[in-house]
Amino acid sequence: MNLSEAKLMANEYMMHTYTPYDVLFVKGEGSYLYDDNNKSYLDLFSGIAVNNLGNCHNSLVKAITNQAKTLMHVSNLYYSEPALKTAQALVEVSKMDKVFFCNSGTEANEGALKLARLYGQPKNKQKVVSAINSFHGRTFGGLSLTGQTKYHQGFQPIVPGITYTSFNDIAALKRDLTTDTAALFLECVQGEGGVRPATQEYLETARKLCDDLDILLIFDEVQTGIGRTGEFLAYQVYGIKPDIITLAKGLGGGLPFGAILANKKAAVFSPGTHASTFGGNPVAAAAANVVISEVSQAKFLTEVKEKATLFDDLLNKPHPLIKEVRGLGLMLGIELSIPANLVVKEALKEGVVVGTAGENVLRLLPPLTITKKEIEKGVELIFKALSRF
């Protein structure tokens, strides 16, 4: 199949929910993707923070292949060794108490929302607060938690009982968290909202207010989790532990896999209150177990921090189109004075894959396994793309 054929088939058979760029990727290896003409592209986007171990990592491929030959699926009405081993590994590395497996970030946030309502209902606490400019998914609960009205258009009425507070605004937080609040949803770094890290003081205040008012503090770590920030989870960067953490993206190493982690207080699901047909699927769980094992190593995370410093040093150079470089670890945003989408297109011509986070922010989410030479090359290609304007 070539690009022309792919575009025709997409137009004929697929719902038009995406506007793909003019490239057909057919192969991936390490930090590189290859199109139908065998042109190579340095991947600085990782399928939106999914391929944290790069494309087709050997240990991942081996684990997936072996498990697919053994047992591809069994429902959660029975025990499954891959899911149990992954549950143990994830609970231990996260320092949480219990886990529920699902398939995606939005499903994880839906489940966390249900936990919040279950926790709050006996206490007459039903309100849930999330942040303006947040993003928590496309299903109805995740969509309703998302503090961006553009995503709500056409889908009203959204889930009731959800309100929004200004991100990094302590005064607003103190005003908006009340005695009838069941949970506060936050991202440690707002991804779709422009790659905006939370301040230390903001998260510390959030934790204290939640403790004082008996509110569950929920961190959406779908994008920040699994080593992306230089620690296994972003909460560990800040030293502020939430009651619930939602995960997906990088957890499955390229396969659909999500999780809800909770402490004992918040783990209020009981039989019949929640379920997932594919949650904890043996093949996806086997992949996740490899990811957890690789990424949680101290040496691996130290190298992520070093690579983040290199990116920061290379990007923070005066440029007429760059207004600010921000982020945490290997989750970087470059705020531009021109539409970021235009730069993405030019970057593809130069052979580098980057993304956007809003209208004017170029977003970098490279594989955590990227080498320092590849980082230098990637930044050079980004500046070449910018020189076209």
C-alpha cells in the first residue's frame, strides 16, 4: 500500500475524526519510523507518549510474541498470571495499594470518576472539580472532566456535578474546593493544555486542602506517567502522593493498556460496581510488565533526566519564533509565535516527527530510549523546520 491508496481507503471506509498528515508509516525501529518510500523519520512524538521504549523494542516484541503463543485472552471471571504479575509490579513501583486494569486513558479516568462518586455518595459529597485547560479523554466522563469547552461542543448536556478551577491558581483552588466536593482531578503537567507544569506550591496546597476537606486527590498521569518526567510517576517528582492515579499510553509499550491505582481509602470498588472485558488482557499485561521492569530501573530514570537537560540546553537558544520552552523531563512544549501545526508539516519534510499542544505549542514526547546524538539531530531538524518561516 502506498500513501495515495491509504488516503483513498481512509476516505472510503473510516469516520473522519482525524486529519492525518501526508505520510504512511509502515515500519518502526528504535527512535525511527519509516514511510512507504522507506524514508526515515526521527520520532520525537512516540505515538503521543506511547512508545516510551521506542519502536519495536526487542524485549517487548519477545514478551508479546511468547504470550500470544500461550494465551491471548481470558476474561476477568478467571485468574490470569500476566495480569497478576503486572498488578504486583505496578503497585510496588507506584507505592499505591490496589489497581484496576482497563484499556486506555479515558477509560482509566472514567473509572476514577466512578470511584470518586462511590467514595463521596455516603458522605453527601458529589461534586468533582478539575482544572481549566485540562484534558482527561473523549468518552463522556473524561470529556466532562476536560476543562476545555471546545471539546464539549455538540455533546451537551455533559455529565453534571463537575466544575472547573483555574490551574496553578491557589486562591481559586481554595474557593472552589468545598465540603460537598468528592474529588479533585489534576494533571501534574497539562499536556493538551499546552505542556504546562503544575507548581510545587499549587500541588502542595491541593494535597492539604483535600486532606482537610476529605476530598480525593486524583492525578491523571496518562501522559506524565511511566518515566516520562524522569521519575516513574510525576507525583514522585513533586513528592506529593495522590489518592488515585490514572495511567495508560506508555504503560503498554504500544499496546492498549490502562490502569487505575488507588490507596486503600479510595479503592472502594466492589464486585459488580465496575468491569472491563479486555482489562488486564494477558498479551497487553505481558507487554506492560516489560515496560515497568525496564523503566523503573534507577539507571534508566537517571538517563531520562540527563536527556531532558540536554534537550533543555539545546532548545533554550534565542530564536525569533520561539517564545518559551517549558515542560518536565522528556515532556516538552515549545511555544511559538506562529501556528504549531505548520511547523509539524515542515518538520516531516525534514524527517522528524513532532506534535502540537494547542494552537501555538510544539510538543515533544520522544522515546525515553532516545540517544544523545539523536536528541542533537532532532533539535537541529526542528530548527531547520523553523527556518522555513
